Amino acid sequence: MNKSQMLKGVLEGCILAVIEERPTYGYELYLRLTDQGLQAVSEGSIYPVLLRLQKEELIEGTFVKSANGPNRKYYSLSDKGKQAIKHFKQEWIVLSDSVNEIVLKKGGRGDDDHHRIHRAK
């Protein structure tokens, strides 16, 4: 399984988490995700997720005038979105702990490999 396939399952939560920090527009969101190490995310993969999140009323879009061209659509979390990211974070902790337990300990990788992987980032 490649990185982009694994990322598909968590991209929505990552997008909500970035928007939770502060309202953002699509391209800025892309830059912030890639700056955080998610280079497998393409700019084109973000917009369909934003549309879906907006249809699900998890985010709200507001057009803001831009000094450098056309208006930008800034996304912020709705109340429903705030609950969704809270739930995602709770589920993520359980899932990531379980996966780390399986892959990094029982899967033949010792703690030394785990620490080396995290230091390499």
C-alpha cells in the first residue's frame, strides 16, 4: 500500500484540523498540508473534499476580497464541524495507538526503529 492510499482515509480529518486552527482557502490549505509532511496530497484532491465537507455542513465558505487577484473562498468550521474534528481526534488516538502497537512492536520493529523513524522526520 502506498502513502497516498493510506492518506485517503485520514485526509478529511487532516483538512478539518488545519481549518480548525484558522480559516483558510484551498491553496493555502494545500500548502499547509504539504508543509506538514503530506506531500502525497495533490492540490486537486483537496477541492472535492472541501465540497463534500461543505455539503455535509462541517465547514462554511465565505468569499473574501483579495488584494492579489480574484476573491478567495475561506473555509471555517461550523458547529457540526467542531464536533466532527473532536470526534476524529478521539478516534485517531485509539486507531493510531492500535496501529503503532501492531506495526512498531508486534510487527517485528522494536522501539529503536520507532525512535529512529521519528527522528528522521
